[in-house]
Amino acid sequence: MASLKRRRESVFSSSYQPPNSQRVVAPRIFHTTSHHADERPSLPRFSQNIWDNHIQEKIPQQAGEEQGSNDDSVQVIMAVDLKERGTVGCCYYVAQEQQLRILGDIQLGGKDIIDMLILEINPTTILTSTRAEEATANVQQGYDDRFRFPYQIDTRPAQEFNFNNARAKLASLEIFQQEDFAQFLVPGEGFTQTEEVAAENLGLSFEKGQVLRLAGAVDIENSVSIGCAGAVLAYFQRQVVNEITQIGDNFVTHPVRSVEAFFLRGTMHISPHTLSALQILQCESHPNAFNQGPGKTSSRGKEDFSLYGLFHQHILTPQGKSRLKQYFLRPSTNSDVITERQDILGILLWPSNASVVQKLTTSLKKIKNMRPVITSLHKGLSSGKATFGGLKGTIWSTLLNFAFHTIDLQEAIREVSWRDSTAFRDRALNILDGFSLHAVGKIVYEKVDIQDSQQQQRTVVKAGVDRELDLLKDRYNGLDSLLKQVAIDVASTIPTNLGIDVNVIYFPQLGFNIAIPFNQRGLAAYNGEDDSWEQIFTTENRAYFKDSRMREMDEKLGDIYGLICEREIEIAYELAQRVLKYEQVLLASSDLCGELDCYLAMAKTASIYNFVRPRISPQNVIRIIDGRHPLQELMVSSYVPNDIQLHGGCGPQSDSDITDESLSNTPSMLILTGPNYSGKSVYMKQVALIVYLAHIGSFVPARIAEIGITDNILTRISTPETVSKVMWDHYAVKRKLLTKMDQIQSTFMIDLQQMSLLLKLATEKSLIVIDEFDGAGLACGIFEYLLSIDGKRPKVLAATHYHEIFENGFLPLRRSLSFGYMEVRVDESPQNTSEHLTYLYNVKQGRSNQSFGTSCAAMNGIDPAVVSRADELASLSSRGENLVLACARLSKKEEGILEEAEYAARSFLELDLSRISNRGFKDEIADLITQERTVTTHNGCG
């Protein structure tokens, strides 16, 4: 600590000079207020490359070339909402195409995301909720006159963005009013015993079918964006009432001919279901249900064993955690961005940079996020000087540490051996403006007493900064001796026979007071001999008085502590204004520290778990050699790596146009068969995770990996448990978050919704993972469809146990289809069924015709008799025998009982009852029942 303090003194007590004794003036990197005619206009809050990617290439022309036209056909109505913790939702309607497009909710977004959406959509009208009003207003103010979009902002109440109302409006659109083949009985809305049993009294509804069709078109769990769609539809309703031209009985309306999903350009779409199914993000639930969900300081619970958790444990700064979560929630599809991140990771992993990386790590550990600090400073300024004393002293220590350690960080970045990859270095050195950071550190260091500020939880100014303040503090520090002398003088005027202790005490805002203890009756032992003594207040054992001497001290000395605090508040107010002049530098430097923190965490993870750099291919391929599952390999003593090679469609280019012969023979779909527990699911998830990691710029767990740009990872792996879902829905219905209609969802229905949405979102650049989709016919139809769309074929990994699909020729062989199975070793010698199967977890080409389901059953403790019977029936089925007859066949025991009954019946029929008396009849029957019989086998009918 002493050495650190001396270093601070040396840094901030003198003028700052960069290395090599050259004064480097950092360019302004955020915004300019003017530009030349040949320069591009400045854009708010995002860098120049966003201009290149989103203005020149990405802005759709839905509104037509004439942006100023008032024609309704070129209207683009956009609604945007921003929930707490930065979840952004958006929906827009293109009048010319009569199309409603709904964004997938973007977590950890904010104003920058709204900026990008406005640039991409190019709206004529923006509907924003009161929650997002400030963000959209800032966007509008950010553009200059030459680059002002002709859109209007209409701020609507948050109720118009209600999710349930919006979903009902969408479901009632004409495009979802198809012929219904089924009605649904909604729980809790059925008839009572006194009602007539008629259809109108049963609670039957077509609404559920409409909602199901909607769920097949867009992901209705994107609640913020669905709410935005409701705001757009409400806008149309207002137009019908107020603005639409009426001609007779006809209204000019805005029909919706299609509803589609859209996603933020430049990012891979990955749904919350996929994030959970692949264990990318996994939240550990609190055992107490009332403590589950988001809290005041965290949007989620504790991170469970997940892919994100592997990286998260190495993050050092708060802004680094936020940046890493953004990388995981929004993987990039920009090959330049991915390559830049990979280059930086490679540089940080070079052995020659090991010592410098350690310096970077040491500095980052001391750095905090500047955004809350800047927000606190702004709040202090906006609330005025009177309340600025609420600014905690820890803010100044945070600022001082940030300035000090970012200067160290700047020096360490210069020491890194960057070789040819200097883009990040140059950007970092420009942002980490040493002069500005030194100025901030010097301002705080010279003005604020950090130690006293932390102890008193307020801003304490150093001595020598303000003469008036120093005089007040000197006077305040001399109060002890003054109060002792005054107490002696007061005690001399009190009768000695009372034998009481007299104290003179100073209280801020209450001034100087004489403290007299209570007597046995609970009253002040002395209250003065003249009228000048006035009791001010009492405590548990003392009474406090003012006399003429106390009032004189109040007048001469005043509320000295209050005067000190007021003066320090004024100085802190001025200090905050000076610091906020460097706001943009501090925020940009803080964000850069978070970015660097992410790279260090990703590099450390790659080093620990032996990840390698993947090649980002311009081809639509996935080629992995010796790939591993990054989580599963941590749970086993040894992991068996596997290979894969897939090639998706080429878009407009046909397969015959592919010049690379190896790619033309590469399949787009791999269907896996094999026993349960053989590793099919782990293998498919492993491929998806490697593709995912490549798109966040990370290294991947493989020996060699070549990954083409993938726009979607779509999965049909796991289904949310219907029991837990209903329990949550019941709670949500009580809280009016959901309706009773939401609770009618079976497992298969949820599977169908996932599959329907998957097929609508899939493109030739998508990766689809299907694990055991129910229904042989449906599975076969889906496989055939995905193989038949030629240039738009996605890359597909699927696992199934429906061998009849292949054995009966329902899915013909073709070049784009390949089969694989998980290798097992079968040992017929063990008597115990559970011991004759050994899983090798190795993928082989071809198909497996056996699922070894009975072996899996035996391994899980199923009764051996049941397993034996299952083996017998499986054997009969494989030989094509009739299972109905086989199940009707009697067992040996049952045959013996039947033979005994037959013998007794025949013996009874042979009796000549006419010759036997009543007594003799009973004896004959008794003999018939008890006698031993010999079973004779007869040929033919007995």
C-alpha cells in the first residue's frame, strides 16, 4: 500500500509525459459538431464501421426512394420498447409489402441497439413506450441536419405494449383465421352440473388454435417484441377511428398479409430455448421459490455449470462481465469481427507475451466500471448543491484507481508484442488518452482526502485546497480544548454540593449545549439559577441546556461542522463538473477495459482447456476433426473426440456450380442411429457448441476446425417440462401474467411449435439439431423436406430410433444425406444383460439397426423377466412374425392349467349319471377331483 501511494504521488503530483518523451495528443474519437462536404457525417454512439455495414449495405428500402413522400404505401411504422436490464424489443410494418416483422428480443441491449434498428429499418413513424422515450429522443437529437431521417416519434403509454393484449391481437389477424379442425376445452371454463351440456356451455374455444398458428410463425416468448407488435396494431386502430378516409361503408385499412421474424443484422440468432438446451447459459435456481428470478443487483440467479460459466470465472471487471454476456447473447456473423477477436486471442496466448499479460491482469483487477460513477456524478449535479453531500466518498477513490491503473494498462498494451495485428493496439492507445486520464487523477488526488472520505462516507477535501475551509477545520479541530475550558467555567457556577459532572458538547445543527445528568427522580440535577437556562432536549440519562454563554458561542462560532460540509459540497460540486469534462474518455476507456477483460478471459479459457483457433471459411461448411464437448469432457476421466463434415446449400448457386469436388460430395444432413446412452446427443451438442464458440470469436475444443458463417443455430432437443410449466403458468395466471389458455400445452404440442418455427427460420446458412422428434412419419417428412430444398438446404444433425424409415425406403439415399452410428461392443457371453454392452462413443459411417433398448433397461434396474420378454418380442418382430398372435400364445404354466381343466371336463362328460345314485354321484365327483390323472396326448381332436 505504501509503495502504491508513493507511485500515485509520483504520477499525479507532476505533469504527465508519455513514453519516449513525446507529447501525444489523442484524437477526438466520439463525435464532432461539424464536417466538411467531402466527409461522412458523424453518427451518434457508434463507430465508423457501423456506417459502412449498416448504411451502405444493410438499410432496407421498404419506404421507397422518395423518403419525403406522404403516400401511405411507403409507410414504415416501427415500435420499439426498452425494458429494465436492457431488453430491447421491436416490430415494424411495411405498408408496401403489407408485412409485419417482429424482432427476437435482444438482451443486454440499450440505446446503441435502438440506433442500429432505426438505421436498418428506416421508419417513417416510431412508436415508443415511455420506457424507451429517452433512448429514441437521444437518437433523434444525435443526427445533424444533413443526416436527419424524416420520421416522427409518437410516445405511447406502456399499456399499449402489454404482452397478453398484443398476442390476442396478433392471433385474431385474418391470416391466422384458417379453418379449424379442433376446438379446445379451457380448464376452469367448463360447465357446472346445473348447466345444459351444450357446446356453448363447455368452454370450447378456437382461440388456442389461432395462438398455436401464431407460435408457428414467430416465437411468442419474445414478450417485449410481441408487445411492440400490439402497439403497431393499436396504431392502426387509432387511424381507423381518427384518420382513415371513409368512403361509404368502406374503410382504407392496413391489412397484414404476413407475419415474420427478423433479427439484428450482423448477429447470429440463437433462442433462449437453444441457449438452455445446449447449456450455453444455465441459471442455478434458488431452493426457495420466493427467491428465484431477478433481483435488485442481478438479472439472474447464480450461473450453473454452463459454457458461459467456463469463461465467466476468469472475468476481472464488472464491465467485462457485461461485455462477455453480450458476446454470448449476440454471436457475430461478421467474419472481420470474428477474425479480429481471434487475432487478439492468439497474441495474448503467445509465450513471449506471458509477462505482459500478467501486468494487464494485475491492472484490470483494480479497475471498476465508470458508468455507475458517471451516473452518480450526473445525479449529484442535477439535484443541485444542496443534496450533493450524498455523493459517497468511494466514488473518488474509484475514479483515482481507474485513472491510475488505466495509465498502467496503456503502458502494458504498448509492451505487448502485437506483430502484424495492430488494429486493436492503435484503437486502445487512442481511447486510453493518457493526458485526460492523468488530468482526472490529478484533479481527484489534489483535492480529495481519499482515506477520510471512505471513513466518513462523504467527500472530504484535502488541506490547502481552500483557505476558508482550512480556517473552519482549524477552528473545528480546536473545539476540544475550548469545550473543556468552557465546561470548567460552567461547573464553577454550579453548587458543589450537587456533586454532578458537567459537560459542554457541540452537536452539528444544534450548536453548543450544557449536559446535566438526571437525579434519582429522573429530572435534571440542575437547571440554572436564572432564566437564561433553557432546556433544549433530553436523552436517556441527561438533559441539555443553553444559557447565555452557549448562545454567544453559537453566534460567534456558528454551526461550524455544517459550514465545513457546505463548503466541501461546493468544492465537490465544482470537482464533479471538472471531472465530467472527461466523461467520454472515461466511458470509452471503461468499455475498452471490459473488452480487453473479455479477451483475457477467453484466452485463459482457451489455454486451460486446450482450445484451438478455428478457420472461418467463406464456404458454407462445418469441418471438425477431433472435436470435443467443452463441458462433457470435464465430467469424465477420458473423452473420445469425433469428426464431422457438413456442407449447406449454396443459395442461388446450384450444387453443380461448386468447383471444390470435396465439397460437392459433402452431405448437408447427418442422421445418427445407435443405442440409447451411446453419446448421440452429446455429439450433436458438441458440434453446435463448436460452431457457436467460433462465432463469438473464441477458440474451440478440437484439433482442427473450419467453420462457415452460420446465421442460426436451431434446435429441437429438449422440451420444457409440462408439469413445471403448468405450475409456473398457474402462478402466472394468478398474477395475471398469463391466461388460462396458456396452460393447455402438451409436450408434443410444444415440440411441434419448436419444429414449425425451426422450419420457418431455417436458411442455407443455418445449423439445425434435431434429437428424437416423435412420430416416424413426421420425422421422415421433415428430413425429406430439409433435403429437397436444393440450394437452400441447411446443415442438419439429427438422431432417431425410427429404423423403419430407412428399412422401408421412405428416405432414399442421395449425395446430400449421410448416416452415422455410435459404435458399441457387444459381448454375448455375460449372463447379465446389463454387462454385455460396452459403449465406445465413437462415430462410424453407416446405420445401426439395433437400439439395444433392453440392455439399457437392464442397466437401469428393470426386472429381468420384463427384459427377457422384451427381447423375445423384439426377436419375433425382427423376423416379421405376428406380434398379436405371439402375445396371445399361452405360457407353459397356462397350458398345464388348461389341460387339467380339459381332462376334468372330459371325465365328467363320460360319467353315466342315470346309473349312479345320489350318494354315488357325490363320491364319483369327489374321486374325479382328487384322483391322480395321466395326461395323454392325442393327435387331432381328443
